[in-house]
Amino acid sequence: MLEVIMGIVIDREAWTVTVGGTQTEKRLSPTELKLLEYLLAKSGEFVSSEELLREVWRYREGRKTRTLDVYVGRLQKKLGPGVTIETVRCVGRRLVTT
């Protein structure tokens, strides 16, 4: 089943994403897909790192990790230039399409 949100086509059965009408599908890991869906659900709002770690990875509060940074970097590369995951220190991250 295909779903289009903010110009991003998500195929949950194939674990793929297509951005901005390009013909290039990018395969996502289950965690990358979950992160993308969570950011899309917040539709442009900033989401704290703690919230993302809690909701996507089920980490407890206060746990220090670079997991989020690594996955955001991987997801950003796969999404390409039409989609940006903005990071604002001490605020959080949000997904923005251009």
C-alpha cells in the first residue's frame, strides 16, 4: 500500500521511499522507516531528541547515545536534497520538504 505525505511516497510493504516524483526508490531499514513516519506525523514541528529516542527506539530518559545522529544522517542521505531533517541545538529535529 502506497501512502503520500508531504510529497514523499512511502511503500511500507517494500520498505521503500520515493521523494518529489523522482523515479528512484530508496530502500529503508525498519528503524529508518519508523523515524521517517514519526517525523512526518509531527508535520514540521520540532521533536526533541529525547522524544525520538523514546518513541522510535524505546530508550528510557537520560540515556546518552549517538544512535539518533547516525540514523538521521543515513535517512537524510536516502531522502536526498528535496527533504531536509533540520537540527536545532537544544530544541530538536523536524522534517521539511522543499
